[in-house]
Amino acid sequence: MTTETTEVAKDLSAAQRQELLRQMILIRTFEAAILREYHADKSPGFDIGKGLIPGEMHLSAGQEPVAAGLCAHLESGDALTATHRPHHLAIAKGMNLRALAGEIFGRESGLGHGRGGHMHLFDPATHFSCSGIVAEGFPAALGQAFAFQRAGTRNIAVAVAGEGAANAGPFHECLNLAALWKLPVIFVIEDNDWGISVHRSASTSVPSNAVRAAGYGMPGVRVENNDVEAVHAAVGEAVARARAGNGPSLIEIHTLRLWGHFEGDAQGYRPELAEVPDRDPIPAYEKQLRDAGILTDADLAEMTAWAGTQVDDAVEHAKAAPTPNPAEALKYVFVEGAQS
């Protein structure tokens, strides 16, 4: 069965709703800091190879509702795979901000000792991984779900990918196997309308990837309006289904990329670009909570200050950490020493 929903979670307490906003503010604060540091020393002109953070950078501003609504349901032992745009999901899953920032800055303090960069985060402590390869996370999550099922645990796996990845072979192969074996896995598609510079209407034959769930015998739902509470409700049903042994689900979330596909992207392909700031989900959710009488100026100030403190600490720690020694380029890449 495939449905479209904007239904919000009816059982959320005031504290839970404030926590969703807190997570979204933390994520945005972190992304804004990385944006600032990334561009600080790349001029005159824009040289992608210069500065404290060289290389490409894909930021997730606007997609915070996906991470906050999804990860509110996940336990530490649950696995989550993400894309080349991973920071929002990594933060919401509980990744240590110092380790995350260290990896982005390419420092020894990072998750991969500065050798992976922001598109290749791997964190056993939170069961989080991501990749720059489109659709790579589907098979990884499938394998994790298979392992959880074989071990008899209540843990689940979640694969998050962009709408363009739903046109790749691994998406279809993994949905088929997940349904056939009734694996505890959830497939989440972030539809931000643009696969790099190609609009989804020019690349995808169906208006919603959620309809593809029916072909594999699993529930499919599309969440509209980039609504964190609607995401929370849809994911809650899928998580309960997976933990109960009733198999996989597919959720597509219509979200928003506020900034470019990568930093330095002029976004000339976006005719709606001028309207994008008005669709920012964080001010919208702040207003929603204010209207409900559960958010005050003091609450918002506390959340903002807390997020700023956490992020400033992570960024300063990364800047102070050493860079990898070029003579040790292969360290941590291959297993060293004899194995028993």
C-alpha cells in the first residue's frame, strides 16, 4: 500500500517536540560553521583545493527534519547508512561532534584519522557509515539487517539516499531481497527535487518513489512539506514494523536543499532559488511550537546558545588537532600485524 501523508505524530509530548527542534538547530549550527570555515580561505577566486577544508563539500541545510524525525526512533545499536550529504544524519544519530569535525578538517582527531573526509564517515560507536557512491548504502544496510535478523536482536538498519539513487540498480535489488527475507530494514529517500542539477521530473518516471514499494510487497509512504513531525510519525510506524519482524518499509520524504549541491555551486539551474529561503523548515517549526504554546524566547535562546557552544568546541578542537603525517599515509588503511 502506498500513501501520501502530512499527518503529524499525535503522541508527541512538549519535551519531545522541543527536542526535535533542538536537534535541527544543532545540525544547522554545525553546517553553518562548516560553511564559514570552508569558504574562509578559498579566495581570491574559488579554489576547491585550498584552505583548512580542501575538496568538495556537500551541506545538508534544509534537510534537518529528515534526520531529527528519523533518528528520534533509533537506538544506539541500530545501523544507519547515508550519502555524500551526511552531516545531519550523523549528528542526529549521536556522532561525537569533535570526531566529526576532525574528519571534515582532515585531522588525526577525526573518525578516520583525517583520511576519509566528510563523504566517508565510519563510526562503529554509532553504527553510522556513508559514502560518496550513489546508492552504496542500500546493500550495506541490507547486510546489517540480515545480520541483525540472524543474531535474533531487535535492532534494525536504515538506508538513507537521495531521490536519484532510487533509479539505481542497488535500490531495486535491495528492496526485493529485503521483502523476500522480511528483513528489519527501512529505506528512506530524501527527495530534495534536484539530483545535482537535474530535476526529478526529468529523471524519474513516477511522481513519487513511494509507489515503487508496491512492486516489492512492502508499505510505501511519501511525507510532504518537509515536516519533522510527519517524518517522526511515518518513521515510527516503519520502525515498529521492522522491530516486530514484519519486514521492510519504504519512506520518501519531500525535503529541501537550501544551499548548493556542493559549495561553489552557482545553482543557475534552479528557477525557484529566490523562494527557497522562505521554505526554511527551522523557522517554520519554531513558529509551529510557539503557536502551540510550548516554545518561548528563553527556550529558543537556550537551544541556540547550547548548539553554539557544542559546535564552537568541535571546530576549535579540529583546528588544533594535528594533520596526518604524509609518511603514514597508509596507516589505518590496511590491517597491520599478525592476525590470529
